[in-house]
Amino acid sequence: MKTFCRILSCLLVVLTLFACVACGSSTTKKENPTTAPTTGTETGNTETGTATNTNTDTATPSGELVKPVIPETFGGDKIRFYINGGAGNASMSNIRSIALVADADGEVPDPDYAVNQLVVTRNQTVEDELKVKIEVAKVGTMQGAVSDLGNILTAQDDVYDVLALYQYFDLGLALGDTVGSFYNLENMPEGVTSYLNVKAPYWSQALYNTLKYNNTAFFVTGDLCQATIGTLFVSFVNSKLWNQYADQIKNMQNSGGYSDIYDIVNNGYWTLDLIEELGATVYADTNDNGKNDYKDRCSFIIYGDKSNCATMDCLVAGFGLRYTTTSADGMPVMAFDSETNTDIYTRLQRFMTHPNTTAVATYEEIVDEAGKSLYIMDVFAQGNVLVTVNTLDKAEYYLQDMTDFWVMPLPMLSRDQYNPNSASKGYATQLGDSVSQYAICKFSGEERLPAITATLELMGYYSKLWITPKYYEALKIRYTRDDKNAAMIDMVREGIYSDFGLVWSRSLNDVSWELRTNYNPAKGIAKYAKLTQNKLNLAMADLLVKIEEAYDIQ
């Protein structure tokens, strides 16, 4: 029974992370409506009058969240969502049925059960308040949006109102043959009310501004997408191994004289230098084969193979690597071979090849004796690895039976990053590229914009008010062991950064995947960086031509 419920629990998180970011409930009401939760602080407005989108901050100085003013209802208008993000997508009615089965079996309800309930409640509250129907018109596969939507958008067919698009694969739908399909969120049609306030605290200003170009923006995301929390890049630390070596750690050159990991993190000693130094102490050839392999006890495990996804991306995110900079006239410029980045590649090369590291750090795929590819988190879960890096939600899929681990920030490149006066203390991170970006289709008709934007805005508001706190609580219950460890997730979130090259990676020769797929230091780091930069410059020039066409820049 426990195994069965763990399977259900795992499925729930997959569904929750990728589906309920924008999934609606079915258009029928619940038989037993749930009273709206009181989580968070709500400051409501019920006055009537002319509604406009002022794009002003809707958080009060005291931090209270202000409910958007929407003084009209929409007579049952159906708001049609296209949801893309992977095979785990499903309607909210399906998520509810799975959650209730787990509860009916007598097990303690999974923390995500409460999150799923709130998603249902949010959607039905929005439906009731605005007199709309939220409909998931189609659920796509992870890479299916271009084929699903290309012909529809080219033909300007009125099929969907809101597209929840996979950031990595789908932003190109704003360009090329499908250019002109989405509303410019910075300049909605004159004389038409838009309730979408992109400056509200439930929309991500960092990602919005990164994607905005010359006062034009087609995409917005934020609390409506739970992947903005679940795909945080973090470190996973084997607490049992750490405590086993605590005395040695205290005496290490790069530990600052601390052995407690919280002291090390809070005082800026959680660095690549320390992890490298840990290697010689922790390493043991546990299978006595004379080789450094996945069965050995080691300080760190990573490899750059494309099939292993985000591990290399995670590591360099902690170093603050930026793929692009901004020129004096505000144009994005590739920076792959910048001096700062070249220093990062050089340090990364030394870490992955230095004999004192003795970590399973390789540019080759890790396989078992039968030649089967091994996933990093499966290897970490065996208990012989001290540290690895990945997205936060991987703990749910791979570490359910592992209790002795902590969630920590990504290691800094060096202590030079440390900033004791910042909330992140200098630790940096990024979001995984599976974040949903929301676009509004033009072909629904301007007369329906008030209903569509009001629905999105109110869903974003209730997501921040109810769902984000509960989801955050569920993450901390599942992934952390005490209040101090829970505070580490808060610190991680404070260090999120983004850049133009990251969000447009698919159109820039997959630049965010470059180090995991093509990094070959045998060519020489400076030469590798320069050759890659030259290719990326061509890709950037091509992308900017397409963007200028899409954004109607004369």
C-alpha cells in the first residue's frame, strides 16, 4: 500500500507541477463546494466603475496583496486554455480523482493533495466571481506545441484564448510564420479594457522584463506557474555523510573553521573550492575495482551529457554565468566568451579533472555494468554521494525513500561572490526551462479581451494568495527537515536571475545546453569559447531580425 501511494504521490507532483500551472477545473461545479481558503492576506475591492489596466504595483507598503478591481462579469464566457508542458498534463478533475483515491485508502494525505484542492478552489472561485468557464481545450506534449498550434495560428483560427507555452521549446511561436498571433501586453488595443496588470506581484518581473523588447512583450508568467518554484536549481547534500566527516570539514582550508553546514552556507563558505577539497577526504573505492565510478563514495557527482539534463546547467547557474549582456543602446549581446565566463570555464575544467577532486565529474555519460544510462539523482539516492545539483522537484521523483538529505543553495564559484548584506548572501540560481509562459491569442476578438485578461489576472492573484503558500509549505514539508533547512529554500529564491540568452536559448543554438552537450576543453578553453561565441553571434543576429519583425520595429 505504501508503494502504491508513493506512486500516486509521485504522479500527483508531476501533474501538479506541469498541469495545474494553468489547468482549469471542468466546467461543471463541484457537488460540495469548498469554502475559499483564508491563507494569506486579502485586501478586496468591490466598488464599481471604469476598469483600466494601470500596470501599477498591487502590493501595499505593508506587503499585503491587493485584489484586482474587476467590476464586471462575463455571462458564462468560456476561456479556452492550451496547456503544453509534458505527458503529465491532465484536467483538474483527473487530478482530484487521483488525490481522493489516495485519501480514501486510509493513508495520510499527501501534502500535494491540499495544493490540488486549492487549484480546484481557485478556478471555481474565479468562475463564480467573473461568471466565466475555465476550459482546458487541449493538453499538449512537451514538444508538441509547434505542431499543435502552427497551422491554427497561421490560419488565424479562433480556437484558443490563452496558450501556456513551454519556455524552452515554444517562444518561437511569436516569430516567423506565426508572427502577429499574440497581443502585445505592453500596448493592448486602444479603447479595450485589459485587466492584466503585468506589474502585479503575482507576475514575475524578472522574466517579463527579460522577454520584453522595445516596449513589446508577448509572454507573462508567475505564481500561476508552480514550476517557478519547483524548477529552482538547488544543491542536494547527503546529511548522513556530511555529519560523518564533520570533524574533518571543520579543519579544512575552505570551510572557514565551521563544520555545521548552515554556518558554512550563511558565512559564504559553500563554494566549489570546498567541494573540491572535500573530494580527497570523502572518496573511497567502495567496490575495490581501482576505478573512479558511480559506485564509489565521492564528494560530488555530475556529468554533462545531454540526456542527463540540468546538472551542468545548475552548477554554472550558481556561479552567476550569463549568456548575454546588454549594450549601451539596450540591445542584447552574446557574452559566451566574456572574461568572466572564460574564468568560469577554466575553473570548471580544473574542478572536473583535478586529481584531488576525486569526484564522479565527467563529460561522458554514466552507465552501469550493462551499459544502461544512470540518472544522477538515482546515483545520489544510493547514499554514497555527498553533493549533487538539480532542480528542486527532482527530490519528489527520486528521493522518496531517502531521508538523510538537505536542500541547500548552489555552491558559489568562490567566496568572492559572498554578499552578507543581501537576502541571497550572494548565492545565485536560475529556473529550469520548463516554466510555462502565457500568451493571449489575437484571434479571439478584441471584444473578449476583458474576460480573458480578467480571468488570467484573478487566477494569478488567487495563485499567489492561496496556492503558492500552500505549495511552498508542501515543498518544505517534503524536502526539508527543520526550520533552518526550510530557510535555505527562501535564500535560494532570493538569488534567482535570468538573462535574454537563457530564455531565448532555443533560438540561440541551444546556448543554455551548450556546456552540457558540446563543452570540449581538449580544444583549449579560450579557443572553445571563441568558436562558440562566433556561432552564437550569427544566431543572435538572426534572432533579432525575427524579433524586430515580430515586434514591428521600424
